[in-house]
Amino acid sequence: MQSVDSSEQIWQDSVIEAVTNLVRAADGDFEYIGKLVNVVSDSSGLDKIIDFLSKTPQGKQAFQKRPRVGDVDLQKLYSLPANTFGYAYAQHMLENNLQPLQPGLVENDYQFFSAHITETHDIWHIVTGCNTNILDEIQLEAFYVSQLYATRFWLALLTKNLLKAVVYDIELSTKYMDAIAQGWIMAKQAKPLFGIEWNLLWESPLDDVRASLNIILPDIL
């Protein structure tokens, strides 16, 4: 085993502790999810992600322009035709009693990456057809891992779910692996989602948005 210095060892131990606490916590425990974010969001890892995303014209432009979703009027979107992307998003948010997340001031690439991923998370749910049950969440996590290079956070969430199956209910392992495979394959087929100005697409038919991004929905799990 390769030796590591004390600071690296402390970091590794912190990551293991954060993942272990997530395994023990209830699914969706935001306190422990937040602690995981803080542990794995190191600058060197973020630099790799930003470099990877900037290799596409869309990603490069996103880091230059730093587009934000902005204020979202869910009731207004809910009044759009039922086949639109905006209606589907509003329906998802209202039925799950969710509010659009609006991270604060963005002054550098790190902050923009974090803000963009945070405020578009539920949008990715809609575009990928992933609901909020555990299997669909795992599918979306695998989609993130595929589309965002070196994402320790999303890979850690996948690891957490697999460890939960090992410890608490091994019978779920096949369904979990199917969800991972489907999310991974869908992401590999799709065009990059990072950097899209989603607020320009609210009135577009959802099927058209998915088709433009080559989102091929898998069979229902």
C-alpha cells in the first residue's frame, strides 16, 4: 500500500467517516449529506471537474457567462400547457413540496459550479425522468457520475447506497445495480447537461427538450 502523509491520512479518514455516517443515517438526511459535501469538495478535485466540463463549448461558455436559473414562479410555470418542460418541473416541485434552491453570490468558477449543480438538481430530475424514490435517486446519481468527471460526492452517494444494501437489505442489490447501470448508460448516450440555460426552455415541450439532448429514458425499474 502506498504511504500517505499525515494530512492526506486525516482527509481520507474524514471521507470514510462521512460515508459511514451517511450509511447509518436515514436516506435524504441533509445534515450528513452537507458534511460529505464539505469533506470531498477539495480544490484539486474541483479543478479537474472544471477542466473536464470546460472542454465542451457549452461548458466553456457556462464558466464564462455563469448563467443562473434565477427566480422561478412555480405557479406561473404550472399554468403552462401540460406537455411543457416548465409545467413538468413545477408539478414535480409542488407535488413534492419543494422550493427552487437559490445559492448566493457567485464570484469564481468553484462557486458557479456548486451553485449551478445545486439550483439545477431538480431540473435534471425532470429531464432524465427520475423521480424521488430511492431507485430513481440512485439512477440520477449514476447519471451525475458519468456526466461530471471525478465527482467524489456523487460516487460517495452511490457507495453509500450499495453499503446500505450490504448491511441492511442485500435483496435490494440487484435493483440498485440495475438503477446504476440505467443511469450510467442514459448519461453516456445523452449530450452534456451542465451549462444549459434551462430558464429559456420552460415553454418548450418536454419531449422536445429530451430529444434535443438525446435523453433516452430506460424501461421503468
